Amino acid sequence: MTRRTTEIVKLSRLTGPILIAQLTQMLMSVVDTVMAGRKGAIDLASVSVGGSIFVPMTLLIFGLALALAPIISHFDGAGRHRRIANMLQQGFYACAMIGVVTLLLMSGSPYILDMMEVEPQFRETTLEYLFYIAWGIPAFVLYAVLRNFCEGLSNTMPSLVIGFVGLMINIPANYIFIYGHFGAPELGGAGCGLASALVFWGMAIAMAVYVFTAKRYKKLRLLRRWYPPNFDDVTYISRLGFPISMSLFFEVSLFAAVALLIAPLGPTVVSAHQIALNISSLVYMVPLSIAMAVTLRVGFALGAGDPKNAMLSFKMAMWIGGVFAAVNGLIMWLGGQWLASLYTPNREIIELAGTLMGLAAIFTLSDTFQVVAMGTLRGYKDTKYPMLMAFVSYWPFGLTVGYVLGRTDLVVPAMGAAGFWIGFISGLSVAAVLLTIRLRYIASHYERRQFQQQLNES
């Protein structure tokens, strides 16, 4: 096989399990929504609002844990396996500290709900949901650290298998605690919070058992020595991970802000927007998984002193992602109304959602290119400038374009939701260009440095 074919195979082997693990997590959210919705409207709303508060906060933890993958993959590529045990434990310290911060932030949830002026029963159920799910944060920290440890060593199968473990816990746990079966209290929507906490603990325990008993990790001596917190290592992980957390937050918060700005346009517009966004979010799991895989391949190549292969990984990831985005975009463009009809029989919503799906087809292409470039830069352990580029692209540019086109007559008559989707496309396209320029600069810097080292050695 040629180098390109070999790289495509390796990327695909990494991407597949990551993709299934991500889809499994999304399916858990779908299960929560469906089962809480069958209990009642307040229960469904409580799970939705509670999740909207909880998920962005956990991005702080998961973003920090994501920094471990390129660090460990660099050590693996360089053959410096003795450093991995220490870095794994330092990663746990760093994420545990952010876990404490997350719990403190969640304690402010009553004030957020008070500002929303929700009715008392809705407020009480949402706070109960958040109280129960908070017990799962320590487990989420452990799972996130161990998952990125495994993926940093190019072992993505545990994420797939343990994702199914989580789903198998989630369904019966929801059934028991939402509806009060087998002697358990009937908690309604709040039961989803307790079920989610149990899922986190089940996944964390399963991942820990695997990592600390697997033969492939015995040579790393992960528990042979307990390393105390090292300020320099924790700071290093935090310096890489915090920008990743903020980049994720900027993107998630952009969609949340647009949802609020679209709300006054009426239920038909909101429903059509939500359908298009839901399908796009599902599709996004593919380029996101490719991006996570290319982070690992790039980190390994750079650790092995092969910057040319790092860029080959990027090019092949772009090729895979581009083919997927083109095929998927064509399906969304031609079959948008049919896809929307799976969600609702309302003809007005279907037609508007079909229009938005046509824009989502373009959106998918821009999103694929920017997320793969971002993932490649993480492999280079470059996260600060990509964070700034993401912020500028998503908020000052993308949101401004969306608001001007969607809610004002400054350029064209107000386009409603379509204007905001054009804003999404504009922001993501700018991000793709800026991140690619940054990647070219970083890659050339690495190649020049390697060339200089070869001259010095000769």
C-alpha cells in the first residue's frame, strides 16, 4: 500500500470506534428526552433546561482532558513511555480541580433559574435533576482522563465498548428512577439526573478496570508509583486544555444564543431551526471523530520526529472529511424536506426546515474543514491561537452576520432563521481559513526545526 492509503486505513481504524462512542453518547441524550417526555411536559422541560446548564459546564472538564491525548501520543511516538504514568496522574489532578470549579458553578443554578422566571414546579424539578447529576461529576472526571489516555495511545476501542456499557445502564436506570419501579422513588425528570450519575460511575469503573488490568498497559507501570501534584505539569496540561474548553464553549454558546434570538420569530421558525440543527448535530459527529483521530495521528508522528507524516495525516483527514461532507451535503440538499418530515407532519415546518437543510448542506462542508484543522492543531499542541480564531469567527463575525441578515433590514429584508444559518456558514468558513493558515505556519516551523536539527547532527 502507498503511504496515503496506509494513512487513510489508520485514520479510519481510529475514527470508527470514536464515532460510535460519540453516537452512543448522543443516543443517551435521546433516551433521556424520550423517557422524560413520556412522563410529562414539566419533566421534559426540566431535563432540557438542566442539560443546558450541565453540559456547557462539563466542557471545562472534557476540554482539559482532551489535552492529554496529544501529550500522550507525543510520548508514545517518541518512545518515552516512562513519562506517561506521571502525565496521566497529573491530568487527573488538573481535571479534578476543574471538577471542583464545575460543582461550585453549578451551585449558582438557582440564580440562573430565578432570572428565567420559571414556574415553581419546573424550577424544583430542574434543581433536583442538577442535584442528582452533580454526584456523577467525580466519575466523569475519571472517565474523561482515562478515555483520553487510551486514545492518546491510539486505542479507541474502549471508548466504543464502554459507550455501550453506559447506554445499557442508562435505559433501565431511567425506567427505574423516572417512573419509580422496583421500590425506587418516582422522581420524574429528576430521575434522569440520577440515572446519568449512575451511568458516569458505571463508565468510569469499567474504564478503570480495563486500563489498570489490560496487558498492553502493564509496561507503563501506571500504579507502580503515586506521583504528587506537580505544578509545572498541571499548569502545562491546563495551558493546553483551557483553550480547548473555551473553543468548545464558544461553539456551543453560539448555537444557544441563536436559539434565543430566533425564539421571538414564533414556534414554526423555532421548530424548523431545531430540526435542521438536530440533523446537523448528528452529522457533525463524523467530522468531529475524524478530527479526534487526526489529533492522535499527528501527535504520534511529531513524537516520532516525522512532521511530514503529520501533514500527510491532515491531508488524508481532509480528504476523508471532504468526501463525507460532499455526499452528506447532497443528501441534505435534495432530501431536506423528507428528513424534516420524519420529525413532524406540519407542512409549514417541513418546508422551512427543508430550506434550512439546504443551507445546512453548505454548513456541513465549512464545519468539516474547520474542525479537522482544529484537531490537527491540537496534535501539534497548538491551542491558544486556535481558541482566539474560533472566538472571532463564531461570535464577532458569524453571530453579527447572522443577526444582521436574520433580524434586520440593513442589507436585505430580514431573512429570519435562514439569515442565522448564513451567519453559521460565514463564521465556520472564516474559522476554516484562519485555522488552515495557522496550521501551515506551525507545520513549516516544525519542518524547519527538524531540518536544522539534522544539520547540527551531521
